[in-house]
Amino acid sequence: MKTLIKAARDLLGMTQAELCEKAGIPLITLRRIEGKPDHAGLVSDETVQQVKRLLEAEGIQFLTTGDTAKGDGVVLKL
């Protein structure tokens, strides 16, 4: 999810600071979500979902395997 959060933020042209302000989370928390190495356990799933919901409210659509987009868009084929 961390690479998807960063990609979504980048698509919106939003800085880390802007996303943190809107989500009401500290910058270090977002850096842990987006960062390497994986900081599993340092950020709650609830916080990650909070950030995801905010990005969705800003117009992002997260896709999982088998999902289709609700309009034109781009995806990375792996």
C-alpha cells in the first residue's frame, strides 16, 4: 500500500506536508507509510486507511487485481 499512497499523492500534486495537514497526521507518520524500509507495526492500519480515504475523497481510485477503473486513467502493468 505504501507505494500506492505515494503514487496517489503524486498524482494529486500534493506534498507530504499538505497531505499530513489534511489528514491530521504528523509528517513522520506519512514518511513511515511511504518510506523504505517497511516500517510495519509503526503505523496502524487505521491510520493508513484514514490516509487512503482522504486520497479517495480527493479523487483517487485505488484498484486491486480484477478491478476496473471508473473512467480513463493509467496503471502500471507488472
